[in-house]
Amino acid sequence: MARSLPEALQHAFWTHPRRRAARPAQANAATPPGAAAGREAQPATERAAKLERLLAMFRKLNSSVEIADILAMAMDAAIDLTAAERGFVLLEQTGGELRVAVARNVDREKVGRSHLKFSYSIAERAIAAQEPVVTVDAQDDPRFREHASVHAMRLRSVIAVPIRSPDGVLGALYLDNRFRRARFAPDDVDLLLAFADQVALALRNARLVDDLRRRTVELEAERRRVEELLRGQAAEIDRLQEEVLVRQQALEHRYDYGAIVGRGPALRAVFATLDRVVDTPVSVLVTGESGTGKELVARAIHFAGPRKSGPFMGINCAALPASLLESELFGHVRGAFTGADRDRTGLVVAARGGTLFLDELGEMPLEVQAKLLRVLQEREVRPVGSAEAVRVDFRLVCATNRDLLAETARGRFREDLYYRVAVVQIRLPPLRDRLEDLPELALHFVRRAAEQLGRPAPQLSREALRRLGQHGWPGNVRELENVITKAVVLCDGRRIGSDDVDLPRAREGGGRGAPRALPDERAALLAALERTGWNALQAARDAGMSRATFYRKLRRLGIQRPAGPPAERPTERSAEPPSGDPTSARGD
Ligand SMILES: Nc1ncnc2c1ncn2[C@@H]1O[C@H](COP(=O)(O)OP(=O)(O)OP(=O)(O)O)[C@@H](O)[C@H]1O
Ligand SMILES: [Mg+2]
């Protein structure tokens, strides 16, 4: 029935002396039976004014999310509301201990340490029961008879209300008056409880905000730490990737074939074979059209292998007549034939501990082939005119642009020798079949030519590159090398345009396959020889072909010098003075 009345009337209803005792728990439960609830009920106007103040306090509480502000406001408001002499806001610690968060006296001065004296037991009782505890005179209250502190402090009027939040009780508002009894009106209990609930909400919000702030700060610190870590890891990943790349490259090919430019599938296959053979003693036959890099590969086999510190002795088998070739290869003793005025060490002996490179092996005369086979079988050589055999120790690498197997069928090459020299074959495809290597090769030659000229490397234009890509390259990499070198010399120094690329018209866009011999080739070669006074090296250079190719063509076309010795001894030892000590003859 009381609940159906308006609030003001409810109050009047309960203040009637007969009903007071029967009042339910809300404000009275903690009040001991027989103890008066305190001051007489307030007149309605006073209560209305208090309610108004209470509302203003709620608004004030809600205006802040700072815990310290809320606690201070709560304390001031509670003292104001109850006209208590002293007030304490007590908060429960994590261990359940009560801590004085704020303490004030009636003059709103902070209560000094020595005065922080309140009844723990009364506050704890309110918290445990989650209900207000009120006493009109603690000295006479049977509930506190046993509590020494209550008597020691001479407490009289005390009110403690729990600060209840949805998460549990946070603490208590504790107000007292040490000098007067019955200080608190029953209305104060209601108001204070409502107020404490509001304080709980404000505190809870403030704590959440505080927590949020702290977490934001923590998260920001964590974010920065992770960012730092990631930055470090990114750098580490970069470094590792680089290392992996370097190791991969190193693993890809066990040896550095740096001089051989190009990474297309054809060359990769060549590198893979090289990897397998370089440090074995097996004989290798390198085949491919003229200018494909056979000699380059032969040198790579030598310089990447275990014999690299030994000599690399090369000889072009197409360049010499049989007798001269024989004597170059196997040596002779003084007086072995007319003109043999001293002993001469053959290349097979000079190559001891190193590599013997027989270029244009397909052109080797059959009688020389027979002698070579013997040397390979017996691993010793008997120089021309000598009765004594000399031990030989060389690795054999040969090159040819002929199909040696087909030559054996024609009887022009010994089959038994073929199987001795071609234990492993490395086939170099023509440049037109591996145009993917062309840009890299072109750039390589641009840089090299510029370096030789002592100039900065000009830029190779796209148009120039496109033009290079359309050419048939019958002269293969050597032809490309020559075209690029010429372009570097003739361009404006900054850029190689398409006009700087000088490609012979007849061959441009050229068909597949090796160049056909032009009908006037014989005349052209003769003219070149005449022009250079039969200096074959110079004539070959002028004609844009290797010395070997040049000699081969001379032989094919049956061109011979009318009379007198050849202008050049076309072996690796050609730079040597004819009278030099033959034992010092070393290749590169
Ligand atoms: N892959 C390559 N990378 C760099 N230079 C190369 C490459 N292939 C060939 N060359 C260069 O091209 C020129 C011709 O190469 P090389 O003399 O090895 O060819 P070859 O096959 O022996 O020719 P020939 O049959 O005419 O004797 C050389 O100057 C060589 O350095
Ligand atoms: Mg060669």
C-alpha cells in the first residue's frame, strides 16, 4: 500500500510512530530494534530541497570521469547532504582491505592522518550486508557493545552506506558525529543510499575510462614495440633474402663462370654440365658454330677446375700444315728435320699440370690424329726425331664447328679418337636460337668497349636493341661483339641509336643457319690478304671473323700464299720470338 502512495505521502506514512517499527528493510533493517531512527522526519519542503540538491550532485558526478574528482565530490556532497561532522569514502582493495580514499570534516578540510579514525566494523557491516548501517548513539547500541574502537573514539551518530555497483560493492560512504547523538534523519539514509549508488556508477565509469586509457597507452606502447620489431624483422628479411639469393646463385653454379654472359635456358644447361665436369679429368668436346663462345667455355673449364694454376695451352688445328702441327703438338729434337736447329718442347708436354686446348679439331689431319690417339692412350709422347718418350699430364679440351661423328662416317675423322676426345660434349647453340641472351650480351659489350675506350658507357636505346633482335647473327656472339664495339665508337657518346648499329644489309633480318659462302668470298679474302701484306691475323680482323674461321675458309677455298713462309704462326705461341726458349711457352 505504501508503495502506491506518492513519495511525499509515503514518507508521511512511515513517519507515523505506529508504522515506523513495521517499516521494511530499505532504510530500517539495519537500524536496531528499539533504537530511534534518528532525527525527526523532515518537512516536505526541506526534503524537496534536499532532493533538488541531490539531483544537482548527480549531474555533477556525471560530469567527470576522473576518479579523484568523483571521490572529492562524493565526499563533499555526502557531508552536505547529511550535515555530518566527518565523512570518509572507503574503497575496498583487491585483498578486501578497506582504504580511506577521501576523508573530510565538516569544514571540508581534509582530515589529517591522526584523525583517520573511523569504525572499521560499522563500515564492514554495511559492506557485508549491502545495506545501510545507522546508529543514533553508538555508545548505547548493543550491536557495537563489543567494539572497542567505537568506544575509544567515542562515536555517537554513525551512518555507513555501501557503494554498490553492478560488479559488486566497491566500498562505503561513512559519516559520523562524535559529539551528538541521533544526528541523522531516516530520510538521510534513503538519500545517501541513492547517492552512493550514483557514486558507484560514476566510479565504475571512471574506472572503465581509466582502464581504457591505461590500455590505450599500453596498446600504443605495444604497437610501437611491434612496429619496431617488424621494422627490424623486415630489415632482417631483406638481408636474409639477399643472402639466400647470393647462396642460390652460388649453389646454382658451383663455379663462377663470370666471363660467360647470358642466363637463358641454353646457357644454364651449359653451366650445369660444366659444374659436373670441371673438376673431373674427363676430355670435353665443345661444339657450336663459329663465334658461339667455344674457346670461352674451354677456358672456363680450365680456370674453374683444379688445374687452373697450371698452363692453358691452345692450338688451332686448322691453321697449320700437318708436319708443322705435329711438331707444335709433340715437339722435336734438334736436327729432326731441315730447319730444326734446336730441341722444341711440344704443347702436350708444355701443358703438363694444365689443359691442352685443341681448337678446330675437325681440321686435324689424319696422321696427326693417329699420333694424338697414341699419346692419349699411352699418356706419353715421343718428340719427332727422339727415341725417348716423355710423360704427359694434361686435361684435354677440344672444340669444333663440325659434326665430328658425321666426319667419322666420311672417314675424315678417326672414330676411336672421337670417343676419346668427346667423353663429354657441350653444344653451344647459335645466338639466333638464344636471343634471350642478346640484351645482356649487348650491354656487356657496350660496357666493355666503353671501358677499353676510357669513356662512360653510352645508353643502348630500345630501337637499337630492337634492331639487334631482328638480325640473324650468322657470326654469333663474335659478330655481336664487333657490331656493338663499332656502335660505341661511332655513337654520340651518350646513346646508341638504331642508326649507330651497323648491320650488313644482305644479312639483316637474316635467314636461319650459318652464312652461305658468297660467290665473291674468295676474291674478298684474297683482297684482304693482299691489303695487309698477307698478315692473316689483320686480314681476319678486317673481315670480321676469327683467325680460326679465316684459316678454315682459306683452306676450303684453297687460298695459299704464292711463296714464302706464313706471315703468322697461328698458335698460342705466335707472339713468341721464333728463337725463344720453347719450354717457357705458356698460354694464358
Ligand atoms: N656467352 C658469352 N659471353 C661473353 N662473351 C662471349 C660469349 N660467347 C662468346 N663471347 C665472345 O665472343 C667472341 C667469340 O667467342 P669464342 O672465340 O669463344 O667463339 P668460338 O666459338 O671459339 O668461335 P670460333 O669457332 O670462330 O673460334 C669472344 O670475344 C668471346 O669472348
Ligand atoms: Mg674459337
